[in-house]
Amino acid sequence: MKLEMPSFQQAKLLVVGDVMLDRYWHGAASRVSPEAPVAVVRVENKEDRPGGAGNVALNIAALGSAATLVGLVGKDDTGEELASRLKAAGVYCEFLQSEDKPTITKLRVISQHQQLIRLDFEQKFDKKDVDGLVGKIAGLIDSAQVLVLSDYDKGALQDIEEIIALGRARNIPIVVDPKGSNFEKYRGATLITPNLIEFEEVVGHCANEDELLARGLKLLTDLDLQALLITRGEYGMTLIRPDSAELHFPARAQEVFDVTGAGDTVISVLAAALAAGENLADSTAIANLAGGLVVGKLGTAAISGPEMRRAILIEENSGRGVMSAKQLHFAVQDAKAHGEKIVFTNGCFDIIHAGHVGYLAEAKKLGDRLVVAINDDDSVTRLKGAGRPINPVDRRMAVLAGLEAVDWVVSFAEDTPEVLLEAIQPEILVKGGDYTIDQVVGGELVESYGGSVQALEFLDDCSTSAIMEKMKTVSD
């Protein structure tokens, strides 16, 4: 799976759900209160951020996409503060105001990057508070490419069945971040994104991967969903679709400071990528990267477009280059799980010349990932004779790894690469030079499991032996 930066600036999304204001009070906690065994925090600074569906919309806007947000707030200063912050970030807000309930607020007291306590100020909105919400959505949805429903069970989505029907009538993707154990209300959505705890509350405990997949597929059928994305914390994410093999995305976080709002980031990036024209698998992979970034930040936070672009570039350049046989095995398995075709070639590659470069570029065109396996120094000596190789194996591998066409370079000690071929089973085996297909070592093995063998020619007058002969003539 080759990731590219989506055209986020072309995406238009409508977000509907429970909005709230996240407040953070930061300060030092250097002593214990004489009144009770609790820390005394001397508040030094305060910070307000949009939370819930507001954070989803904020993340979408930070990517450069157009975000419209519909939700409920109280008729109070907090609601005005929330709207002001969202509008300043480029989010278009359409809020209904409750006459008798406050804007939902969550206050977190933090010291030395640790959350000491959270105080919630809220009353659940009731039916009269959402009067007119569906009509407001109907007036906005025609300009949206994706509908995002952010459910925190605070009352904004009491008419979610009607909202889903609006999206289905317009044939746009409906992405839902669910809450609670009643998933029946999400019937007909395109995708729901429960975490593992939420998923198991609905389907029961899953003892293994096979059980998780089976119950996920049943849930898709029961609820008329097109896909299910289960977020699994340190174990990454699993995407389940009815007519495709499941895809697992490993966790990307290097350091976890705070998981607050991570689910908001995942669903917002995934939805924005879909709206930008990416397929579901690629959108999920990009969202997985974003989730790994956001848990490295403190509190609810948005991932900007430049941050996302940098992460994608790093991702595409990581995992390439020189590998051990064991590392290569895992890399190939991951690539195959994402539908990528593996091309394999081998040789001594003692002196890299234009013939090699052109040949490897042509080999890469045959698939998605190119593996170059090279003989180690002892096996080159056995094959080519005394005085060879000219360049030791580490230098040969470094040069090959620097070529744009090459994804992975690995060495082998045997005279042939058949042990490697048996282990990774590439779809295509390529050999360059004057070989015919029936002369390619390992060809029968590759064909035995359904792979193919191809022979490509080097450029004319390009060979290591010819170069060495010319060097010898010049030196004489």
C-alpha cells in the first residue's frame, strides 16, 4: 500500500454530534493539602479547546478541508466561546441553543503532563432540545461529500436514524463514531468505528482473531453496514469489510502522552481522506498514522495538513533499504496483506552500472515492491573466483538501497536464493542478463505456488565483466 497525501483542500464534510468545550488548567503540584490527602495545584495557565464533535470538525479544518458543524450548546458564555474558537479555526457552525441546559464542559487539572482530575459540567439534552436539528442538517447536507456522526451519548443524536436516512438518500458515505451498546441505531451507516471495548460490549468477548472477524462480519450483515473499523489501542486497528480480506494496521505511536481525542482524530482524518477521493483502505492507513501522532500530544489536539504530509512522507520512506531475512519476511507479509505485489530479483551486483539501474527500474514496474537479494562475499567468491567481489557486501547493499526503484535489499550466504524464495514467495521472479526463463534458478519453485518468472535484458555493452576487462586494458 503506497500512501500519498490526499487532496484535503478539495474535501467538504458535514459533522453532526455532541459538541463540548475542553478546559485545561495547568500548574505545579508541589505539596499536599492540609485539609485532605490531595495535591494542591497552583494554576499557572488555562486553555480552552473544542471537544467532542467540535474536535472532529477542528481536525478536519486543520487538514485544510471544509468543515460544517451542527450540534447543541447552551445559551451561555461557554457556548459563545466554543463557537468563537471553532469559527476562528475555519469551522462553519450551526448550533441549536438549549434554553435550560448548559454547554457541556469538561475541566481537566494537569500537573507535569499528568491529568490529576476531570470535572464534568453537563446535563443530557432531551427531545425538545433537538427540535429542528434534522431540518438544519437537511439544509446543509447537499454540499457535503461525507457525513460524520460523532456520538458521545449527550443527546444531540437522538434522531440519528433520520440523519442516516438523509445521507443514504444522497448516496454519500456516512461515518459514525459510536457510543454505548446499542448499535442498532447506526443501521445503514457506511462505516462505524468502535474501539475494542465498545465492540465486545455489543458482540461479546472475542477470544482470538478468527472470532473477532466472524463477529465483525455478522455485525456488518445485521446492521446493513459496508465496513467496520475496530480501534484496538496498542494493537492498532482492524478494518473488516464483507467482500474483502480484513486489514490490520499496527499502532504507530512512538510515545503516548494522552489518548484524549484520539478517536476524534482518527475518524476526522479517515472521513476527510474519503471526501478527498481516497479509497477506504488508504484512508484508514492515513488515519492510523494520524492517530499515532495525536496521542503524542497532550489533550485534545488537531493534526495539521503539513504534519500529515510529513508523516506520510516518513512512512513511505521508512521500512525501505537493507534488511535481515527475518525483517524482510515480516515486511513482505505486511505488504501482501495490503494487496501489494512483490517482485524479486537476485545477483552479485558487484559493480553497479547503468545496466543494473535500468534493469531494476523495469523490474519495479512489474509490481509494487522490489526485493533485491545479493550474494554475500563468500558466495560471490565461489561463483566468480578469486579476486571477487570487488566491493564487499555491505557496500553493495548500501548502493542498491539508495536506488529509487529498490524497496528492500537482503543478502544470502547460499549459492542460490531458493531459501529466500521459499520463505517470502514473491509473485514475480525476475532475472536480468542473457538468461532464458527456463534457466532462472528458483523459477520452478515460484511457478509451483502460482507465481511467474520473467527475464529482462541489461542495456547493451553493460556488464560487470566487461567493465573489469576495460579497466584491466586501461591499466595495462
